[in-house]
Amino acid sequence: MTTAPAETKVEAPPLFSWALAPAFGVSLSAFLLFGLQHEPSGYAVLAVSVILGFVVDRDLGKSLLLIGFGIGMIGTISLAADISYGHMVLMGSILLIAVVVPYVVDRFVFKRHIVRFPIKTGRRWTTGERLWVVTVVGLAWLIMPFYFITSGTYLNWPAVREPTELIRLFVAVNAVGLWDELFFICTAFALLRHHFRMWQANILQAIIFVSFLWELGYQAWGPFLTTPFALIQGYLFNRTRSLPYVVAVHLIFDCVLWAILVHAHNPGWLPIFVFY
């Protein structure tokens, strides 16, 4: 873990450039792999996009290769919400590789150190940032139960009743939430931000982020919630340069998600939601 990253670009990247085409292709590959779950087209678009990235700019190609590696690794497994021990170990191993390898290659092979996981930033959270954390609790409590239960999306997660199942679901939900920030924000967004304007990099990472969440179970009209969430997380990281902050925001949602799933599958449990 490292201290806060320095700015990677002094001059603003151009508003439009040919570099956007292969970068968009990488994001599109995630939509094909996770959203449509069509592996042949997903991997084909991913491979072509990374190659084009090197053709347009060698440094861009390196960044897209690292993002593409993570996407490719994730595509090798099912993202279904399976909390069996075997699947948790398999999924955890793949997700770990998808984060560690880009970090190691970027720092020790490419010698760039764009991918960072800033914990000790030396910066205190502002009053507005603290208020947002509190606001997130209320938003999660009000919006998420309505979405998950009325859409039936909660059925994409297993019904849990035994103590060990409850613990495994809690660990799995929060572990994936932590990983989301490590890969989609600290890795994909940071690498894209190195080449593009903030809003462009944010949209590109959000496409990957939302596509992943779709296969994970956030379906029906879930993208109307996950898209703003992904964009806000990118904005917050760009503003705070703080991994603990974006993780805190994300895990608040995930803790509420766990409570909703328990309540939805067992209506008599945790009757703390008033969406209906």
C-alpha cells in the first residue's frame, strides 16, 4: 500500500483523440462479457482493442493491456452469487490475480506506478465528505430495498438462514465491494485517467463497473442505480485520492445490501425497511 498518488498528467489530455476508440473497445468488451455474457465477441473485441491501443500509442497500449488482463481473468469464471466454499475460493483467487498482476506489472515491469492503493493520504476528510458518508446510509436504506425486493433481483442471491451462511454472505458481499474499488477505481479508472480527461475516464470505467455488477446480480433496472454509483465513486476518488474513503462509501451500501437480502429471503427478520 502506498501514499497518495501524484498527478500523472500536468497538461490536460485532448478533448477527443483516436486513443478513445481502443479504450472504448476495452470497456465494450466488458459489456459483451459480463452484460451480454457472450465470450467469443467479448474476448475478440478485447484483443483487438488492446492491439489498437499499442498502434495508437505504446503507453496507452500498456494501460489497456493491464485493464484487459483483469477483464479477461474475470471472464473466466461465473460471477453468480454462489457462497459455497469452493466457489468463494475460486472467485477470490481470480479477483485477487486481476488486481495484483496489473499493479506488479505497472510498477516493476512498466516502471510507471500509475496503479496505486492510497491509504495514508495525509488529507483529512472535509465536512462535505463526512456528510456524504452519512447521507449514503439514508440513501441506501431508502432506495435499495425498493429496488431489490420489488424487482425480485434479491433472488439472484442465495437464501441464507444458517449462521455460517449469514457470515459467508456478509464476507462475500463486502469482499467483492472492496475488490470493486481496488480494480475498477484504483486500477481501471487510474489507468484511464492517465490518458484521458476525468469525465471520459470515468464513463469508460463505469461501463466496465456496471457490466460486472450486472452479471453479479444487479439486473432488471439495476443499471439506473449502479451507473450513478460508479460515476460518483470515480469522482470521489479523483477528488480525495483516498482508498479508505471510497471503500467506506461502498461498504456502507454493501452492509445495507446484506441486510436487505437477509430480510427479503426471510421477511420476519430485520424488519427495518419501510419501502412498502
